[in-house]
Amino acid sequence: MEQWAPLGFRGAVEEFKRRLIETALRQSGGNRTHAARCLGLQRTYLLRLIRDLGVSAPPPASFAGVPRRPVVPAAPSPLGAPLNGSCPPAPAKSVDTPRTPGVK
């Protein structure tokens, strides 16, 4: 706890948020939408926090055929537990299948 003393309460809270967001971004491979989901935040709010707190965010992987970076193994969060345990899984893409009338 002594390491937070020079920062004061607000500084310590900002540093905690910064580290938590950086960890979520690393675990999501830079994908801000997935990081926001893991943290239980709206994507736009996460983007504002990244900007306001000066978070060093890895660039998101490109969709232009450039291979994605490998996801860094789960590092402990500032709370001591890996974030990946509390992150909801990405929603599965549903495939519409024709249904037979009268059959459930």
C-alpha cells in the first residue's frame, strides 16, 4: 500500500483504473470491444477512459488480412485475480436453420 501514498486517493484510483484497462486490453489482444465487455463497460466509455487516463493501448488487430497478434497469457490484474475468469464469453454467431412446422 505504501507505493500508492505519494499519489493520493485520486491518483491511486486513476493508476488502478489504468492498470486494469491495460491488463484487459492485453488479454483481449488489443480488441477494445472485448476488453470493454470483460470490464463490464460500454465500449465508448472505455475509449474515453483510455484517452483521459493516457492508457498505453495496443493497436487493435486489422481486419485487412493482417494476422492478429497472439493473446498474451493471462497476467494477474491489480486485484490479484486474472480478468479472464470474469470475462463473459464472446457471443456465438447463430446460424438460422429451417424449422419443421410443429417440431420444437
